[in-house]
Amino acid sequence: MKQIWSVGCTVIILGTLLSACSSSGNQSKTDQASNGDGSNKQKEVTIRVVEYKNLEGYKDIAREFEKQNPGVKVEFSYVNSIDFDPTLKARYAAGDMPDIFNNWNVDVWKDFYEDLSDQPWVGDLYEGTKGFVTRDGKLLGMPYIIEGAGLVYNKELFEKAGITATPKTFTELKAVTQKLEDTGTQPFVNSYGEPLFQLGAHFFNNAIARVDNPVQFIEDLRNGKAHLVGNPLFEGMLDVLRFSVEHGNHKDLTTDGTTQANDLVNGKAAMALQGNWIQDSVNKSNPGLKMGIMPYPFMDDIKVNDKLNMQIYSLAVYNKSPNKEIAKKFLNFLVTSDIGKKTLVEGFHQVPAMKTIKPVEQFVGPINMDLLSYLEQGKVVPVAFWDYFPIATDIGHVLQKFVANKSNSTQTLEEIETLFKNWR
């Protein structure tokens, strides 16, 4: 993600570190701190929210909530995605947990989330968003923003080349690529020098998210019961990766993400492995440019291909917070109040996870409207890369060798299989 999908936090050791913290020791200080002096008299309540999306619009929502709830203050703090998990670990150890925080890594923190299944906004959610934060029948967060990843493309360059429909198979992608080159347009701009999210997460996810049961498949890979070599999903993934290199910028391992986005927005190339978060770059650099997003076709099976990778951002309530009821009230305000709905669309320029909040292209842009269309048609598949995130960077390095012609398809898939088998 914007590498906002980019929550590059250290998750391998997090579970161990959390279990080592004593919930009965340091945390009791927080549980006793609601009144400070031990009395039962009413005190001003401060709801503390820790976010890794630095969205200024939260302040307007918070001020309005405070006006409607005298004696309540909402305090936002931003922690970048790289430092997010370490910061929360430190705060937990110090008995200083926030009341509300992002819950991108549900399985690591699931014992610390309040069950929000009974909240009034639950029925407003797009059905496909609930699975991200549902564990053991409990809804452990409030989805509120949706992101999608795939091939972001320049619709104007497609029109110039006479392309009237997006490719839904690898064969169709080849034909589209030829039409673009016939009009002097570079088809792809790649940024494969970034191993984690470009290759290890987003590209590899194209295949693994489309198996029947990604979680079980990953477990089977770890136990040697499943294989990538000979699997058409993963063979096709590498075929497309090689194809994008052959018809791209030819600086695949040295082009950074900013250059990639600029080349796409400025019309130097027609397609890139990206996500709807690039809409911000379009708005700043070339407002009004017609852009779109489509699934990355890597097979000739439309049923497999024609689904966009979807990720949601959600907020959770700390289940030992002394202020958890007012925290729940604030989350409800965020997605049901007029100012909350307006800010999510007009301020954040995002696709909300609630069917009751309708984005319009004027504010969210054409890429986000394409994402919404796939969502409304049910043509989305949840990203699977959080389920193998501890080895995603290593997978990216293996794929970089393939991009650099230092390994063939069989060697590449064998190396990735070994990564899963050795992952402990």
C-alpha cells in the first residue's frame, strides 16, 4: 500500500513479545486510571486513537464529536506504518494502550480487540469486508476504508490505441500490449526493486489469493503437502512477470515507486502494478486524467482472473480500555454522522466500507470508482499476503532474481517453496 498497504511491521516475533507482557501488571495501571484519584466522580474522558493513516480530516470529526459529547476529548496520534507495531508493543508493556487503534494484523492482536458484532453500523458493511476482521465468529474491528490493488492503467492511452475493453485473460493482455506498442506507447512501467510490497506481497498475492483456500494452502506449503512447481496459477504468475519486464521500462530493478507513479500519471507508460492509492498522485500531478484499475490477468481463465485484490483498513477498540463504550460511540459517529460521511469521501478521497456512504467521482476519482464497481459486483478477492507476511520480503528477493534472469521458473518456484517449508 502506498505503500500504505505497506505496513512493514515486524510481525514474526510480535506474538512472542506480546505473550511475554503481563496483562495483570502494567496494564492494571491503565485500568485504574479512569478517575485518577480512585473516586467515582465524573472526570473528563480522553479517547486516544493511534493511526497509521495520517489523515487531517480526523480532527474535524473529533471536534464535532466533542461538541456533541461534553466532557469527552478525542486525541489522535499518527505513527508511520514501519513503527506502528513496535510502538504498540512498547505502549502495551508500559500499560499505556490507546483506546482505538488500527488492526491490520488481526491474528497477532486478536486477543486484545473488543467484539464489535453488536454495533449499529455492522449491517451497513459491504459483505466482502467483514472477513478481514472476523475471527471465531467475532467482528474484531470496524472496516471503514477500502483499497484495491491490480493493474492501474491510463484510460486515455488505451483509447488512443483503440482499446475498448480491459483485458480479462493473459491472451487479451498480450493483444492490448501489442496495440499500445503499435501506437508508440510503452505498455508497462515496473518498480521491482522494492521486494516487499511490489513483488513479495502484491505480485505473488495475484496467485496465492486465488487458490480455493489460501490459509490452508499456505499451511500445506509449509508442511510440504502443496507445491508451486507445476501449479498453473504460479506458473502463469511468472509468465506475466516476465512479460511485464519484456514490455516495460527495462529498468525494473532500479526504478523507484515515485518514478513509476510519475511515469504512469504523465503518460510515459500505460500500465503498472499499483493500487487505488495512486489516485492522490493523479490529483496532484494531472487532475482530470482518466485512470482506471483492473485485475492483473495472468491466466486464460476469466473466472480466476476477473477479481480485484481488496484490502480494508479498520479500527479496533482495546478490550481492556476503561473508555471502551465511548470509544465505540466515536467509531459509530465516524461512519454514521454527516461530518464523518462527508469527510471519508470529500476529505479522505477514499472508498468507504459502508454501503450507506456513497462516493462520487468528483471527490474520489475514477480509479476509486472502478474499485467501487468491482466491489458492488462482488468481483473482489481478499488479499492473502498478511497470511505469509513474515517471508514476503524473502519471496520478493527470489522474484527479483527471476526478473534479473538469474533463475528460471522452476528454480524460482522451488526456492519459494523452500521458504515456506523453512518458515517457523
